[in-house]
Amino acid sequence: MSETKNHEPRTASIERKTNETNIKLSLNVDGTGVSQIASDVHFMNHMLDLFTKHGQFDLHVDAEGDIEIDDHHTTEDMGICLGHALREALGDKRGIKRYANVFVPMDEALAQVAIDISNRPHLEFRAEFPSAQVGSFTTELVHEFLWKFALEARITLHVIVHYGRNTHHMVEAIFKALGRALDEATTIDPRVKGVPSTKGVL
């Protein structure tokens, strides 16, 4: 994937402040896997660190939210900001591979993430977690994060956990696969001339 690294870095910085959350996020698509993730939702900090390392992005997140209510708003808004940053960083998407399909095993769990950087936001989510909680984190928020991420990034995202017994392993496999799939789909392919679509635009 060295072709991508030879291009001008694709970066974006997002700030989102509401009555519920205050988030600052910066993304370098052509990074080296460096993350600085700080939020009160510690499980998501761990997942975003994995996403960054396996995607070879650089990601900085500083997020505060109303976790005295629950983790929902902070998790949702981090997904919104990450999706917005990805869309902005990719610009007109000239030269990207566009598609990717990645399987990642995590011990007994196997996750698959397929991506189309399509400008058509859609999430297809097929995962049944054995537990509704991982520590204090509510696992239904995985779907919430991914849906808001796909919506703001304007990508088609299919997430399938084929099997697993440990909920932590299953979620971890999803985020590792997401990072690796996005790394592949956003890679600049020197054979691609212009935008990889017969429409001429993405």
C-alpha cells in the first residue's frame, strides 16, 4: 500500500459541541497507526485504538459526554465525527480502490467487514452478541456507532459476525476488520484513473 503513502496526506479535523457531548477528532487516512483516544467510554477507547492500529490511520479523539445518563450520546457522536472526518479527508475519492472485504478471527470469533465507499450510506449488521454488556458498555451501541459512522461517511458497510462465544472477542474482531477493510478501500491504486465509478463521481 505504499502507493497511498506517496500522496499528499488525506486529513480532516472535526469539532462537534452539543448539549450532550463535546468532541474534537482528527484523522489522517495515510498515517502509521498512531492513536490518542480519550473519552469516558473506555471500551470504545479500546475499540478505536484497535481500529486505528489495524487501519494504519492516525486518529486523535478528545470526547466528553453525559455518561451520567449512559454511554449512548458519546458513542453515537464519536461515530458521527469519525464518519464526517473520513468523508472530508477522502475528498473526491480519485484513485481509491473503493471496495474491500476483510475477515478477522479473534480466538473463537470470526468477523467479516465489506465496504463500498459509494456515497450511498447503508449499514447491514448481522451480529448476535451472547451478552448485552461488556463491562459497563452496552453492546447495542456497537450498531449505533457503526450506523452513524456509515451515515456520515456515506459508505455502504456490511458487518457480519459469523460466530463467536465471547462478546468482547466478537466486538474486537469487528473493529479490527473495519480498520483493515477501510485501509484497503481507501488505498490509492495507480491503475485507477479518476474516480472508480462509471458515473464519474462518488
